[in-house]
Amino acid sequence: MRGLWTPAWMARHLLALVLTAGCLALGWWQFSRAADGNSISWGYMFQWPVFGGFVVFIWWREVQLARRKAAGEPLTVPEPPAAPSPAVPGAPVVLGRPVRVAVETAAGAAPDPELDAYNDYLAWLTANPGARPSDYPGRITT
């Protein structure tokens, strides 16, 4: 399996090994500090090995993805099956994307000048995509 023994993968293996060993060493260091009376080090003593475990998890996942890619297996997650119609009794409830409902203001409501100024500012930013906020000329009157 040449794919995992290229120079780039050798650097990744070495990096994972160094990071894991470093996290475990820092956990041991925090244990020695905690044994000397530093009470906050008890939490760090457990935290560093968790970080080392995370490094191992990410390394393992990347190795598995590289092996699947070399074997020609698809790397994407398969699409979930279509949700059954809600008319079927006992069917699970499936939540879709949230629906935004437009809220209408009261007919006699006074206009909000701050909201109008903000909407003008957003319209200006949309019309000038490369501009910085400090380039805004002020209230746009039409």
C-alpha cells in the first residue's frame, strides 16, 4: 500500500505521533503539578489525554478515508431515504427547513428611521460588494 507511505503521509504519521506524545506528556506534567497541590491541574490532567485521543481519532479517520479512496469506494455519505408521507400512521415526524413568515406592520404604524437607515446601509453594501463599511456615504435619498 504505497499510498500511506508517501512523504506527505509520513509527515502526517509523524505529526500525529508527536502531537499524541506531546498531549500525553502534558497530561503527565499536569498530574505532577496536581500532586504537588495545584488543584486546577486536576482538570487539565484529564483534558490533555482527551486532546491526544482526538488527534488519534482524526489520524485514524484520515487513514480510513485514504484507504477507501485508493480502493475506489465512494467517499460521500449516501442520501437518506425519502420521508414517508405524514398520512401513514406511526410514521416518524420529519422536520424540514424552517419557514420564514413575513410579518406585516400595522397600517397606522409610524416609520422607524433607524430601521430605514439600516436597510439603506444594507442596500448600499449589496450594490457595492467590494466596498468597506467605512466607505458608506451616509443616508441614500432617492
